[in-house]
Amino acid sequence: MLSVLRHRRYRRLFAAQVVALVGTGLLTVALGLLAYDIAGSDAGAVLGTALAIKMVAYVAVAPVITAVTDRVPRKVLMVSADAVRAVIALMLPFVGHTWQVYALIFVLQAASATFTPTFQSVIPSVLEDEDEYTRGLSLSRLAYDLESLLSPVLAAALLTVVSYNLLFLGTVAGFALSAALVVTTRLPRLVPVDRSIPLGHRITRGARVMMDRPVLRGLLAMNLGVAAATGLVVVNTVVYVRDLLGGSNTGVALALGSYGGGSMLVALLVPRLLTRFGDRTLMLTGAGILPVGLATAATISAVDPSPGRGWAVLAVTWIGLGAGTSMINTPAARLLRAESTPESRASVFTAQFSLSHACFLLTYPIAGWVGAAAGQFTAAVILTALATLAATTASRVWPADEAAVGVEVVTAGR
């Protein structure tokens, strides 16, 4: 997998991604502590609102920014987004009201909604060989999973010697270094865009391409399954560990580590798995694993298992959910590249970014609000039903005889 790093341009872009991820991880910890300073026991509500604002920015802002900036060089766009994120992170320690937090978080996440899909759409032009692109995707997935595990550890270590406000400086440094790495990277020339097409048409172009292609319709369905599993793990792991199994905060970290471990294991194996099984088989297998894992989570919440047995089942279940989501997330960009043209690629990657996050606007409230009001069993059952619907729909709309990679695209530019 690491052989892909011999490509100088990709190596710099990957390094930019890693340092930006570390900065984002430090920001997550610092923001939680800032929310507690401002709102005290209502910090959870502040963070929940901030998470909702993040998703709204991802869903609503990304397609508009992509359409409006379609003639802006990709390097300028990414560096500008990093600069905005760095400035906002520098401002956050000085706020004293929740509305200020919300306003700054919206701007920061709007910048992230600009940077991430732009970054993702550039990589296919940097790594043109399909096998190398696959290895690059696996490495990128691994970076995301490692960040989720290591950033909290790094933040905890830093907090032993500095105040949490200084974590924001680490975030600023991460975004600044990311911008510096992008500035020094030669990127492919931007494909000319026809500005005679109305703005509204350009904003919705990526979504229309995804709805037009059977393979991408299958990916859209699988996004819902990923959101159902991720929603349960992110929102309710603490409830499963602390309330159902009587565990500690360390147990919460270990459970989340199990989920991340399952995802990382698959990310490492994806290049080999794709060679043997192909995109459709691997991704639909992942889609099938998710409802089984969610149903097992529902069972855990219903039967009140003994701590020893409950911990074993929970760990295996969370590993399975992590593996299932990675089977879908890691190869997804291969489908986006294969089913788009150079002219439509940025729009298609942005549409996937926006529409996949739209699913979380449904699954996060189900996991959180339904879990709190009607119990964890009910929430898990509803999420199981959504994941089952997603897997069934994906298997039906993605024809078994349609190639996912390497096909000639004749309709993606419409």
C-alpha cells in the first residue's frame, strides 16, 4: 500500500490530508471543552447543535460552492479553504456565547465542505493508474481511522501540560501546514467549464449524474446503510457501555477502538479484496453485514447480557460494523471516478459528499432522540430496518452485469 507514496504529488497531498485531520481531531476535543466552559451541563446540547450545523453546511453548501467556483484553480480553492479554517480556529478560543460558536462552526464547516470534495476529485487525476488509485484510497481510509483513534490520545497528552485553549493553536498549525503542502504541489490543469449552463443546473449536476447511473444509485442506497451503522456507534456507544454493560469511560474508548479497528483492517485488505471479488461483491457484502450488526446491537439492548458475554458480543459487533462501513466507504471513490467524466468529476464527488452526509441528518436523530425517548432497542431496530432497505435497494439497482471500474462513460456528463 505504501508504494503509492513514491508519487511526489500524491505524497504531498496525502501529507496535507493527514496534518489537516490531526488539526481537526484536536479541534473536536477543544470544542467540547469550550462548550462546557460556556454552557456547563448543557454542553451536550451545544455540541449536538454544532454537529447538526456541520451536517447542514456539508449538505447545503458543498454543491453551491462547487458550482460557483468551477473556474477557480483547485490549488487556490483548497488553500483558501485551509486559510479560512485556520482563521476560524484561531478565533474560537475568544468566543463567550453559544451563538458565536454556532456562527464560527458554520463558516469552518463550509470551508471543510469546500476543501474535502475538491481534494477528493483531484486525486484521480494525480493517480491515473487504477491499482495505485485503489491503494491511495485504502491509505486515505486508514488515515481517517487512525486519526479518530490517535487524535484524542494526542489531545489528552497535550492537556497534561497546556490548557485546552492551546489545542486550537494545534488546529491552526494543522490547517496552515496543509495549505503549505498544497501550495508546493503541482496540480493538474482545471478542465474548462461551460458557463452558459444555468447556475441551478450546475449545482444539481452531480446529483443528477448519480441518479442517472445505476452503479451510483446503488452507492446512494449504501450511503444510508453506512449512516445507520455510524449513527448508532457514534451516538450510542457511550450508552451501551456505561448503562447496558456498566462499563467506564475507558470501556467507551475501547468500544470505539473496536469499530475503528474493524474499519482499518478492511482498509488494509481492500486492494487484495477488490482484485479477487470486485467492487460490487465487496460493497454489497459490506451492505449486508451492517443490518446483521445492527440487529445484534438491538439484541444486546434487549436481553441484558452478563458483563463478560456482553463485552465480547459488543466488541465483535462493533468490529463487524466498522468492517462493513469500510467495505463501502473505501472503494466508493473508484465508482465515482469510473462513472464520471473529467468535466463532471468535481460535481459528482461533491454530490456524493453532500448526499452521504444528508443521510446522517436522518440517522443521528434516530439514534439519539429515539434512543432516549423509546429506548435503545427501538432505535436499533429502526436503524436495522433502514440498513436492510439500503442493502436490498443497492443490490437491485446496481445490475450484476454492469462493470464498476474501467467502463467507458457516455452519459455522466449530462
